[in-house]
Amino acid sequence: MPETSAEAVTLRCRFCKAKNRVPVSRALEDLTKVRCGSCGSALLRVAGEPLTELRDEDLSHPWDRAALDKLKSIPMADTVINKLLGSTLDKLTHFQLMAGAVRIGPEQAPRLWKLYLEAAGRIGVDPPPLFTVQDPRPNAFAMGAGKPQVGITSGLLEIADDQCILGVLGHELTHVRLGHVTYRTLVWLILAGALKILDMFGLAALVIKPIQIALYRWYQMSELSADRGELLTTGSLETFIRTHMILAGGGGKWLPELNVAAFVDQAHEAEQLREGDVLLWVMELLSSNQRTHPLPVWRVHHGLKWAQTPAFFQILAGEPPEALIED
């Protein structure tokens, strides 16, 4: 499906089947206000309703798919983590979280648990165990080889509101749904010095520098897919942008003064700088080889770009991509 921005999209009402011409820019200001001109019903599912027709290919960013295909061609990569380290790693991760974090459930932080179930239901994922981890750095993660587990840090819980947290949980659950966790865990193993473990089995050659670089690049591209899940989970472009603005610059007492529109302008300006200077583009590419996550403003730029496509609206409208209506 072409991922090109549109000035307007035509959406069919789920209830009365009437066609509605919807200006994209106006709709993105508040997706809850997009209503059928014929019957007045909401055209988009943005209030926690499960996106039952959602497919993996609707979530997966093309750059993620391309990078993952290259990774899957690496000999023995799946075997190393799934067969050799898989069960041991899952047990170790589970033990560390059970012994050093707080497992969330109906009786433990029930409001957070409710948000987690809403995110899982929204994008169609059987929710793995959820833990809160004492860490001042705002972050969340999905870890494991065969049995994923999701964690969110105290630092993020302290600076983000419920809607931002809902989106972050949807982001991590998208990684789970798309099968990212295995390779993402391999990246974490490398960062944690797991090459020494692999040396015990004579397998260090499987993760030499070029493969590490390929893993890091895919890891970043997988964030673009998970960002799509984050956007769909909340149904709010403003929440998505605000979350990444907080991750980029913090919150606290300054949060009320942070401006979403100004951050969007910054994201577009940063992308123009990168695209307009070949040397800057090359230097950024080289520096990103040692970075797991893409730059926050870059993610906002690409998230907004996808939100302006007919595909984004079609998913929220509840029709399969094959039924996409464009004028």
C-alpha cells in the first residue's frame, strides 16, 4: 500500500454506510470529532474499541520489514537465541523481574493494569506479564526469547499522564505482536556483553561488528512500526507527539509550558536539515550505528507522516485496506 500523504480521505460510515469526505489536517486536530455527515456517528474508532481487522502488515513499517528480512538471512541467528539461549534467558528475565520489580495485576496498581488491558485489546495482543521497574530514566521495554515480558520504569510513570502511558504500553505490545522481541533481546544481550556467553559455545563469530550494526539499524526501524501501534492505541496524534516530546526533553514543572505544535515544527525542521546536507546525513547514519533508538524528533516526523495517509484513517474507520476509498 502506498504511504503517501493526502489532503483529504473519503471514509464510509460503519453504521449507515454513507461516504464522507474528511480533510486530513482538520481531522488530525481531534480524531474524536470526525463524524458522519449523514447519521452523526463517529467515523473513527478512537475510544478504546478493539481494532479487530488490524493486520501485522498494517502496523509494520516498510523499513522495518526490509531490515528484518536481512536479519533473518543471518545464519543461525534464530537458533542462537531461541534454541540455545531462549529458555534460559526467559527464566532469568522472569526471575529478575519477579525478584526486583513489581508485577502489575488486578490487585496491584489496578489503574495501570486497566490501561495495559486496554492497549492489548486495542491492537489484539494476548498481554504478557507486566512489571514496573525502579529506574529514574523514562523507558519501557519488551524482553524475552520465547515468552515476552513487558516493563515500564518509575521514571516514565512519574512524568507521563495516563494517555501517554497507554500509548507507550501499546508501543511495547506492538513489538510483541510483530515478533520483534527475539531480535530486540539479542541486541540487549550484545549491549550487556553477551558476546562472552556466546564465546563459551564458539558462536561469537555470529555477532561480529557488521551484524551488530545491522541489528542496531533494524532495532531503530522496528521503533517506527511500534510507533504506529502507539498512535493507534490512543487514537490521538497530540498524545503521541507529547509523549515523544517528554522523552526528548523531560517534563516536571516545565511540562505545562511545552508546546506540541512547536515540537512538530522542530521535527520537520530537523528532517529538512538532515535531508539538505549530505555530510550531516552520513555523520548521523554513522553515529546511529551505536544507538538503539532513533532520535525522538525523527520519530515524530515519521509518525505524523503516516498519520496523514489514507491507510491510517482506513484502519481507524474499520475497513480492510483492500476497501480503501480514495478520490
